Amino acid sequence: MLRYIYANDLDKFPKLKRSMFRDRADQFKTRLGWEVQVDESGEERDEYDALNPLYVIWEKPDGSHGGSMRLLPTTGPCMVNDHFLDLTDGVKIRSPFIWECTRFCLSRDAEPRTAGALMLGGGEVMHGFGIEHYVGVFDARMVRIYRMIGSSPEVVGAKGEGRDRISVGLWDFSEEARQLVAERAGISPEQSRAWFNRAFGGEFTPQLARIA
């Protein structure tokens, strides 16, 4: 199932929290060889996890992490503006209607629909919070994954060639895209919306003050 959890609330889900940060270490440090910080518990975190981001998490039946991504508004500190301005010709992407999506992570034993489920969850946040686009930095390997899911970004800047190519992209999420992603993930739009409503209810105020 999909869960929507602010960083300040992760302690309520200790198994999910622990396994998410360990899966991040496994993916980004062990498998991809990124220069990320892994603590003595084998968990990967960075400075943006301390800003109370909103996590969209696919929880496996045993309560552990299957996949996740991290969302922050671009009106505050975010990776694309702090570290990747060379990809956007020095232009900062900053708008209350654009949020950044980072740390897209899948566990080693994630079921095939997990990536699509996370995309659906991102779409629910867009709909519920009045967001128009996500921005994110991605490498060449993700192009095929996004295409397979049915939600490819508009590339606004890139550098490098082949497997070393790094890009900045913008995602919107039309109703047509939502239906396609839901179909490929094998999750009905109604179920996706129900998980979001379970987290936030029918009427809620986004916690922008906590993460802006």
C-alpha cells in the first residue's frame, strides 16, 4: 500500500523508516556507487531529510519498505537549485506550484508495480496540494523506467553522453497519464485516491510551513 509520511512522523513507523534508509544506502551507495553518506546503522541520509520532507512510500505487506521518493517545495532549499544549476544554465527553478522529487528508490525485491505505484502517489500529492509540476534530476538509466511506467518528463537541461548523461526534467500528471500509470501498475485510480485520503482525509491543509 501507499503511505504518505512527513519526516517528523517517521518514528511512528520504525520498521518502514529503518528499511527505507537502508534500501537507499543499498541502491545509491552499493549498487550505483554514488558519493552519499551512510551511517553506522547502514542508513543513507542527507541534509534534505532534515527539512521535514514528505515521503511517498510503498509499504510491503510485512511493513517494510518496497520503494519511496522524497518531495520538497522549490520555494526552499532543494537539490536542483543547490547543486545542479549547471544543468539549467544557472536559472533557479522556484515556484509554489513546482515541487522537487528526489531519492526515487526501489528495494532489491520490489515487485514490478512499485515504481508505477509511487508515480500514482506523486500524482495524488499534485492533485491534493495544487502542485502543477515536479522537477527532478535523473540519470540515463531512468529514461527507460519512466517510459515503462508511462510518465516521462520534459527535459529542460542536460549534460554528458550515453550512460553518463544527467538531466533535469519537469513532470506534469494529466488524467490521461494517471489512467495509463494506474493500468500499468495494476492499481485502480480509486484505490490510489483512497490511500491518499486515508493519510490526509477529504479536507486538509498542506503542511507547507513545516517544509518551506
